[in-house]
Amino acid sequence: LIAGVAGYVAGILTAPKSGKATRKDLKATAQKAKNQAERKLKVAYSQLDDALQRANKALKAAKGSTRLKLAQAVKRAQKAKKKASEALSAFHEGETDEKHLKQALDEAKKAATHLQKYIGSKAVAVKKALRK
């Protein structure tokens, strides 16, 4: 991945374009990557919210150690959801970068995967949606 990015940047920098056009291309590419990360995080946030709603319903019916483990998974998912929300807000304020968006996305994916152990086959759909 790093080599691919380095190759792309090297290609742009050695292309027969003016400096202004090259900077414009680099800026557009960076903005496109940020926007793509934002879209993925929005999907993950929505899917995680849905999974949390189902998990909270399942939590009411769960008993014993399953209830304890599900409660822990719900708590972790709520933290991931909050972080995703904060990352999206910071992105809109111009106070974050693609790296933070991706970190929030990864945490949302992990939380959804963890919840899937407890809420059944619908969570599999959540995990597949997050892979896109």
C-alpha cells in the first residue's frame, strides 16, 4: 500500500504538468480519499447503531454469562459508535484527517463483529456491509 502510494505520488510529481496543476491533482486525490473514508464511516455508524438496537433487545432476554458478555460487547460498541460520531463531527469541522476516520471505522467494524456473536445472522449482514 505504501509503495503504491509512493509510486502514485512519484508519478504525479514527474508528470509533465505545471506545479499548480500537480498540487491541484494531489489535493483532489486527498479530498477524494477523505470523502470515501467519511462515507464508509457513515455506513458503519448506521449499521452499528442498528446492531446496537438489536443487541439491546437481546440483552433483555439473555441470562447468565451470556448476558454479561453481551453487556460488555454492547458497551464496547457504544464507545465505538461515540468515537465514530466524534470523528464525523471533527471531519466536518476540518479538525481531523483520514487516519482518524479510518481508526474510527476499524473500531466500528470490530465492535459489530463482536456483537455478531450474540445477535445472530443479521449481524453477519452488518459485517458484510462494513467490508464494502
